[in-house]
Amino acid sequence: MFVGAMKDKQANSRLVLDNVSHSFGTLHVLHDMNLDVNPGEVVVLVGPSGCGKTTILNLLSGYIKPVSGSVIREGVIRTVYQHDGLFPWLTVSENISLGLRSVKDAALRNKEMLELIELIHLEGFEHTYPHQLSGGMRQRVELARVLAGDSDILLMDEPFSSLDYQTRLRMRRELVRLLEKRHRTVVFVTHDIEEAAQLADRVLVLSSRPATVRRELLIDAPRPRDLADPAVIHAMKEILSELGL
Amino acid sequence: MTEPKIPGRPSAAVQADSTTTQKQTNTLQYLLPAIVLLALLFIWYIVTYVNLFPAYALPSPGAVWKSLLEEIRAGRLINDVIASLWRVAVGFVISATLGIPAGLWLGQHLYARKAFTPMLNFFRFLSPLAWIPFAILWFHIGDKPAIFLIFMASFFPLALATMAAVATIPSIYFRVAKDYNYKGFELLTKVTFPAVLPEVITSLRVSYGIAWVVIVAAEMVGCQDGLGYGIWEARNGLRLDSAVCYMIIIGLLGMGIDRLLTQLTKLPNVRWGYER
């Protein structure tokens, strides 16, 4: 089966930063960073703004090469951006179909498309263009696009930070629900501590530049987690104290 | 009294209003320009009526109307219209098929851009009319020199505008394209081109405007027919009534073709470029 085959493949995905350091000119951004993302795991990186979180994602996606150390990337990697990641000249379904480019069978592709549209609750918006949608709807389309087809690893660069607070809460829940249906390995960058505590299997608290991992925090409470969940509150306390807030 | 609405651009308030307001807006859209047109005709009539200028220097609306009917009946006007439209169309299509790809290529290559931009700018600021002597020496008489001048007038602004549009495509589109394995020619046709299409359409309209202005001048020297030649001949025969006919036709055709090009901006996959 299509979905089953994807799961097996996803289990073989690997994403490793091995002693990675990076700098832009004289600006030292990362120092001896080690990260081994387990298949199916949701890793959230939090840290002060400008600490190099996005640089880590760019290294993981292969967009930039590290100055020293090595990056191991196995599997199909896709990124969800903060905003404007959708092609404005394509409709909702055309944007999602980018994620289905590797699916050759047209019937299967159509079936997947219907499923994805249903999954993100945008039935009736298939032929709408991104600029006609709200911010939350656009991010849902982005989620459908990265989840489509053969993706293994999702990199998320503050995907909900440009949304209003209530939409953000809803989108977190949405993401949990989608990942429940389609398991993926996720590396999620955010400055939102609540978001980290609600979503992560593992939180990495980063120091300010050059970024190093100050603290690794495992959260094994089942998702979706309520904001008032003791595990969430506990995690938030830990992260806050680590950040000195 | 409600404020008059800008035609063709209904504000959010208009859309929210009832359909009667919508109808009112549509009526105003045609009524207001019609009033201006009538006022202009009236002023023209008065000026000729009081003989501010001698009749041979400023023909009256009536004389122009008579001459227009005459030109149409003789079939010369239609012939000139077709000749001019043909030249502009050919010249414009050539410069679009060369200028847009050139702009796409230059936009993607920093060093090519650095190398060619000053040259392109130089020629852009050179009035195409300066090429008239060369056009005639190289292409003699007929369609060719006019087509050449149209090309010289529209190629450079088109190439430059396309280049600038490509160079300023948000990098996020290319990152997304990389995530989904767009490469080479497919990247160009599926990402780069649609990303600049709204700006390309705008520059097509602008350069078409230049081309239409240039055709009149071009036909005054190198041609035996065409709208520009018609004006030239009217001048030689001191038939300014006929010249005014031609001017009216030139203006109307220019507006009409711009209307057609404006239709391109209504394509659903370019709307984003004009609405945000």
C-alpha cells in the first residue's frame, strides 16, 4: 500500500549534524553542534532570537553547507516556511500537487489530492489562489503540501509565528492531528515556548550566538497536549528557567 | 452626496453596498468620461466657431467628420489602419520573443546582468527616432524600416523590465522549487516565468504604448501607407481635417489595444501580482 510503503521508508530516514560549526564571515553562528534526529521524532529547537536556529534548518535542508563538520541527510526533506512559501500563481490544489510530483499514477495522485484536501478541511477551496485565503488557511495548504507523497522529514521554520494567537493554537492542534495520520520526522524551530512544550518529543534549548545546545528536554506525554497539561507546564518552566526568563 | 467611485476599481465599501450602488458606479463609469468628451468637443467647436485660428490651421468638428466619412468611403483609412497594425504587431512580437527570454536570462546571471545593463539602459534612452536614417539605409522603404524602429523602441524596456523582475523574485520560491526538484528548463517555465508574469504583462503594456507612438513617426519617413504616412500626406496637402481624422483613429486604436492587453491582467494565475 502507498501509505504503508511511505511509513517504512520514513523509518529509514536519517538526519544528523555531526560536530557542525558554521559562520558567516567573522560572525560565528554555530559551534560544534551535534544533533541526531530519530525517525518519527518531533524535535523542537528553541532559543533567543538571532541565535542561529534558522541557520540550523538551512544546514539540515542542504540550503547551505557547514564550514566544518558534516551533515547526514537521508530521505525526502521538505520545509514549511513562516509565510509566502506557496506559489501565488498556483491554486490550492496545484500547490499541493507539487508534493505529489513523484507520484506517477494519475489516479493515485487524484485520490491523494482529495484525501489531503479533506485532511486540511479545505474542501471547496481547491481552485482558490493563496492570496484569497487567510493566513491560517495558507499554512494548512503548506502542511498538506509537505505531507503529500513521499516526504520523510519536515523542517518547520517558525511556521505559525505570523498567525494570530488563536489561529496559532488551532494550527498546533492541526499539526498534531495531521502527524497522527501521516507520521513524519519533524524538526521544528520556534521562539514560542508554549509551542515547543505542546508539540515536542524532545526540546533543544539553544544558547545565544554561537549556538550550542544548553539543555535537552524529553517530553513523553501523549499528544494532543492541552496548554494546562501538567507535562506542558512543567516543560515550559524548565525551558524558561534555562533561558533565564 | 456620495463620493464618485474610481471606475474599474471598486473599493471594499462599494462591494459591501447594495446592487443599486453598483449600478450607479457602472453608469458613472461611462457617464463621466462622456461628459468630459462632450465638453472637449464643445470647446473645439467654439474655438473654430469664433475663428480663433484660420480654418486651414484648425478644422472644425464638422469638417473633420465629413473628411472621416470621405476617408472611410475611399477605403484608404482602413488600408492605413491595417498597414500600421501589421507593422506594430510584427515588431512587437519580435521584441517580445527576444526581449522576454533575454530578460529571463539576464535576471538569472549576475555577471551577465552587470555586463549588459549599462548597454541596455543606453539604448533605452536613445530615442528610436534617432535610428530613422539607419532604418532607411539598411531596410529601404516599406514595412521593414518601420518594424525595425518598433523593435528598437520596445525591445530594451521589455528586456530591462523582465530582467529586473527576475532579479527581485523572492528567494523563497527557489528554495521551495528546490524542495520539489524543479531544475533547469522546468524551473524556468514553472517557477521563474510565472513569478514574473504580472510584471512582464505590465511592461508589455508600457512598451506597446511606446511602439504605438513610434509607428506614427516611423511611417512618416519610410512608408507609402499607414497612419503616420496618412498624417504626413495630409500635412503636405494642408488637409488638417484629414490629419485630425488620423489622429483620432490613432488615439482610439491605441486605447483599444491597451484594453486588449489589460485583459491579460485578468488571467486568474496573474491576479496575485496586482492584488497584494
